[in-house]
Amino acid sequence: MSALAPLPLLTALQDTGRGDDGRDAVRVGNRTLTRTELIDAATAVADRIAGASSAAIDATASIETVIAVTGCLIAGVPAVPVPPDSGPAERGHILKDSAAQIWLGSAREDVALPTVPVDAQARSSATYHEPDPATTAMIMYTSGTTGAPKGVVLSRSAIAAGLDGLAEAWQWTSKDTLVHGLPLFHVHGLILGAVGALRQGSPLVHTVRPTPDAYAAASGSLYFGVPTVWSRICANPAAARALASARLLVSGSAPLPVPLFERIVELTGHAPIERYGMSETLITVSTRSDGERRPGWVGGAIAGVRTRLVDQAGEPIPHDGETVGRLEVTGDTLFDGYLGNPAKTAESMTEDGWFKTGDIAVIDEHGFHRIVGRESVDMIKSGGYRIGAGEVEQALLNHPDVREAAVIGVPDDDLGQRIVAYVVGDCHDNGALPDFVANTLSIHKRPREIRFVDTLPRNAMGKVQKKILIDEHSAQR
Ligand code: MCA
Ligand code: AMP
């Protein structure tokens, strides 16, 4: 490699001077790989896919997914993680939209692409040059307020910058052991939780599911969870107390309620680190391991990122800790756009290159951020999953007996928000519609409750007044 060659994205994993240090690089459930085993198995994947324009990964919570993603990153082939519980329709959309050329994982009946099985025993010692940092590392599918999920194009340099900013803020090093059980098809579990560990060289313990007992048994130093996970851990005080020996407990992907923050402190002795981000921007704001951790606040911009507040007209709003505005971010961690959708990409950015997050926030004089809420009721966060109301409504409307559908997020103690659908139509069989939707949408996007009504409240323009539905639902609780 020439002196000017970029550092590998998986810096620690690919540092040939390291050797195996007696620790497993990765454990998923009860399966483990040393650093050398992971590189050699991933390189065997790279050998099979090199030159492809992109590869879809059946992103089960398994060691095969970690190998597949690592193989893509070694070969410089953009990885498209596909939620394993997607129905054929959602999976079909992702495969078509991404134009993936290969399916990495077990064969599936509805997937016509050439399938490359991932074998944890396979070994290759081929060498690959580190791809240009500007090239695409991953295409992550995420919901907008309307329509089908969009592919968020993330470059290697954005991922590297995001991970390094967090490593600096959290003093995250190879001395840490990272523990989590989050899905391996989103930024949180996959980019922070797997690529992050391989970049820093901190062993990863993935618990398959993020259960309190599994977290308690893992003996890590750095723990990741969404607020629902932390809430369930606090409901199991013995498990929570077992985390007292950790170094950092990190919460993100959705608002951490202040009482839950305080309960975590009470049971574990740790004030959790909160951090905020999006699929399109990666993590942009965080509290620091050596700084203030204020309940209800998510900290300051990480290195390489700038944030600002604007009003409806796009004019700046003071950072005084009180005035509420639309949050915009810019910097090294931003995505390269929505795949094949320049119009949506342009709509999401300001003319001077800032991403419009769609979140409402305040920023104080010290640069601390508090996320107040979302601009649109049509963007729902349930269990840390982002769900666009429009996608769920479309799935319901595809049923021949459904004439109108409105989907809302209602407050939920466990999930933050819970999906409720209001439906006008002739579906009198209560089981038929959930079964129909189950064929189209992954589990977390399915309504937990479907209410059949005669009409939907609409304004003079004919737009459904979701605020009325949300208030009505809350009043009936
Ligand atoms: C759930 N179930 C359902 C439905 N929903 N069944 C029928 N209809 C539904 N609508 C089933 C589940 O399959 C499960 O069944 C059982 O009910 C319990 O479900 P649930 O309460 O949801 O628990 P869970 O399955 O354990 O999930 C909770 C969770 C999960 C583990 C917290 O929501 C989760 O992993 N969230 C993480 C999301 C995430 O990583 N987001 C990051 C996005 P059974 O028990 O039989 O399986 S990236 C991001 O946001 C940015 C960048 C950031 O800031 O990080
Ligand atoms: P996603 O694209 O799935 O990454 O979801 C991004 C959205 O999650 C953001 O726009 C926020 O609305 C929300 N979010 C992420 N982290 C936090 C946090 N720490 N506090 C409040 N909301 C958050």
C-alpha cells in the first residue's frame, strides 16, 4: 500500500500488526470468531462478490450477517441490509430499488437473485486494496412520511467520520467490550454496533435479542440500547444492577424519558449517555463520557458536525435553551442522497448544504440539544424503529375491502409510540386485515391495533386530521 492509501474503514480489524489477542472479535449468541477467523471468512465472501454493483444481505441477527457486511466492506461492494422479517413485498421493493446483484444469505423462495451462502468456516487469504473513502459502503432502507422506503446512500468516509466522532466523545477504545442485541439492519445496531466495534477493535457481544437477562450476563463495558430496551432492563432490577460494573450505558434512536433516565441512574449507578441521529446523517449529537449528562438533553454536536435551528421561513433561531426551531445539521457524517431519487434528496437539503432533520429542538448557549419532537405526525418511532404512516396506510389500502386508512402513533409506555390504524371499509373479519398486512410489512411496521370506523375526520381540504384521532385515542385510554 502506498503512503497515501486511506486507512481501512475497519481499521482495527484490518490492522495486520494486531494478530489475535486472545479475545474473540465477535460473538453472536453462542457463536464466536477471532479477528483472524472473521477476516478470513469475510474475505471468502469478498472473493465471491468482488465487482458486483451491490449485494443484499439477509440481515438476520447472526454471525453470518457480521461476516457478510465485513466481506462487502473488504471488497468495496455496497451492502444492502434487508430486514429478515420483511414480507415478500417489502423485500421485493428493496431488491428492485437497490438493483442488488447478489443475495448474501440462505436461499429464499421469493428472491430470484444469485444466492451466495455465507459460511463461517470458509477461509480466504486474498488481499484487497482499501476502496476510495468517497465510495458507497451501505444503502440502508428507511421510511419517509409517505411512500415506500427509500435507500439512504452512506459513504465509507461518512461512516468513518461518524464512528470517530463517537469514539472521541465516548473514549471508546479497543479496551471496551461492546454489548447489544439490536437489529443488524439499521444504523444503530449495524453501523455503530458492528462496524464501530470492528473499527475500534473492541470485541462485540451481540445477544441476538436485547433482553435484560442477556445484557446482564454479558459482562461488557459499553452497552447500546433504545429506550424500550432500557425500560425493560429497569423493569428487571437484578439485571439492571448487573450493569453497574460497565463503563458506559448508551441510549439512542428515540427519546429517553426523564423518569427512565433517573431510574437507570438509581439502579446502575450510571447516568446514561444519550445521543441523537438519523439514518441520513448518522449520529450527529451526543453527550460525552467526560461531560455533563443532563436528563432530557442529548448533548452537543460531535466532531465534524455542525447544527443549527431555523424557523418556518428558514431564518436562524437563537441558541438560548428555550426557543424551539427546526433542527438542521451538516458535516462529514451526512449521506450522499436517496438512491435514484434526486428530487427527494434535494427536498431534504437546504441550498447551503444542511440536512433538514424534520425534528424540532432547542439548543442552549453551550451547544446542548433537547429534541422536542417531530415536525410531522406521519413519522412514527416505535421501539426505536422509524415507521412512515404512509407506508402502513398503503399496505392497508391494498386490501380490496379497505376504502380509507389513517395510521397514527399513540403514546406507549414500553415502545414510546404504538401504531394504531383507523380503517373505513367492509372488512368484518377481524383477523383478515392483520394477516393481509403481515404479508406486506415487517413486524414492527404492523399496526398493533386496527379500529374500524364509519368516517375519518377530515378538514375542508379533505386531509385527515390525525391530531383529532390521536387526541381521541388518548382520551379513551
Ligand atoms: C410485535 N409483535 C407483533 C407486532 N409487533 N405481533 C403482531 N403484530 C404486531 N404489530 C410481536 C413480536 O414479533 C414479538 O413476538 C412480540 O410481539 C413482542 O414484540 P415487541 O414488544 O415489539 O418486542 P420485541 O420484538 O422484543 O421488540 C422490542 C425491541 C425492538 C427489542 C425494543 O423494538 C427493537 O429491537 N428495536 C430496535 C430498533 C432499532 O434498532 N432502531 C434503530 C434505527 P415474539 O416474541 O414471538 O418474537 S437507527 C436510528 O434510529 C438512528 C440512526 C439512531 O439514532 O440510532
Ligand atoms: P432513523 O432514521 O430510524 O434513524 O430515525 C431518526 C429519528 O429518530 C430522528 O429524526 C429522531 O426523531 C429520532 N431520534 C433518534 N435519536 C433520538 C434521541 N436520542 N432522542 C430523540 N429522538 C431521537
